[in-house]
Amino acid sequence: MKNILIVALSVCFVCSVIVSGAAVSLKPERLVNKALDKNKNILIAAGLFEKGVTAESEIDGLFESFDIRVVDLQAQRLLSAEELAETGIDFDRYDQRKAAKDPARSVALSTEEDIASISRRANYAIVYLLKQEERLDRIVLPIHGYGLWSTLYGFIALESDGNTVSGITFYEHQETAGLGGEVDNPRWKGLWPGKEVYDESGNVALRVIKGAVNPSSNNAKYQVDGLSGATLTSRGVRNLIEYWLGDQAFGPVLKELGGNA
């Protein structure tokens, strides 16, 4: 009996060492795949991703058209190269999600401010400016906010005017398949391009509404069909759009970029 126990413990020990070693050895590969998936979703939002492209070199090649910048969300402006150097932010390593959990690198939002239900907001965010012949063509912004069951993480792309939607994609969430999970549906995402973010007063007017948009409505250019059977997820998307494109986050930067386009 004693020998059996010793053998069992030895087997467990060897297996744990193998599993731990495999996890450590696969970590760099997971990080590479995570970065690749992020870049792919940025390209999808910007309308640059080509179906069938999977190789890292191909995705990286398409991604080279972007000028990667950092927004100081407290000062509400783009950082210069000199200011960026002072922050110590590395584009490849900076994790906005982790930064938001660190009180030293984020701010707590009041109940009134926190319409996207994110609790804390990182002090800095990385944005992606697509250039065509040295001119600004599109702006891709990271967005996130709570839906029904989970926080949705994604990107929204705007035209150079900082107002017209070019595309949107969500790359991580746990919403109900067939309901809130329809944020992944290409048909629904195809409703966003051409919609406008701001009304004539400069307020965020872009909304996911309940039901279908009436094309003859004066507000149709600001509205996107709601997700059938997913009222709370639709509301969550509406709220995160209002927050991240509003005055507390990217709004002032977008107006500056749009004015200089």
C-alpha cells in the first residue's frame, strides 16, 4: 500500500512539473497571439482586414499604415513623442485594462460619470491613426463597457472628420449567444458605417435604439438597430459609446483631430 502511494505521488509530481513547464513555455506564444488578435480587430474596425489573412507577417504589414499614439485621458489630448517618453509607456506592453485596476495609473469614476459601468478609467489610452499619403484617413479607438453578463471590449473606427463611423468590432465578451452575442454578427456591425456621432451642438447623439431605425426619421443618421431580445446589451453598447466618445474620454481629442483633418 505504501509503495502504491509513493508511486501515485511521484506520478502526480511529474505531471505537475510537465504541466507547469508547458504553461511557462507557451506563455510567449499566447502573448504573441493576443497581440496579433488585437491588431486584427483594429484592422477589422478600420475596414482594412482582408478575409483569409491569417499570417502574422501579413497582419503586421497591413498594420504598418497606422501611426500609434497615446492619449492622456486626464488632460484630454494626444501626447507628443517627448511626453510619451516621460510616461515610459511601451506600445507592445501597455495594457489599458490592467492600468485601470491600478489606483496609481487610473481614476475612479463617480456614479454619475460611470455610465459605461467600468468603475475605473486608465489615465492613458493607445489610439491608432490611419494615414494615407501623410493625411489622416481614419481614427481607431479602444472602447469597453458592461453589457448584460460581461464587459464588452472592442474598437470603433471613425473617418478623418472624427464624427462619421467607419466600423466597429467587439473582440471579447460573454454575452448570450444569439441575443447579446449578436454584437459579433457582421450584419449588425454593417449597420454602423456612415452613422454620425455628434449632433449640431457637439453632443454624442449616436445611439443603439430599441427596435429598428426608421430611415425617414431626422435622427436616423445617429441611430443603429437594437439587438433583438437583448435590451440590456444594446443599452450597454449605447452607454459605452456615449462615454468613450464623450467629453470625459476621447471627445475633445476627436474634435481636435477632426478640425485638423
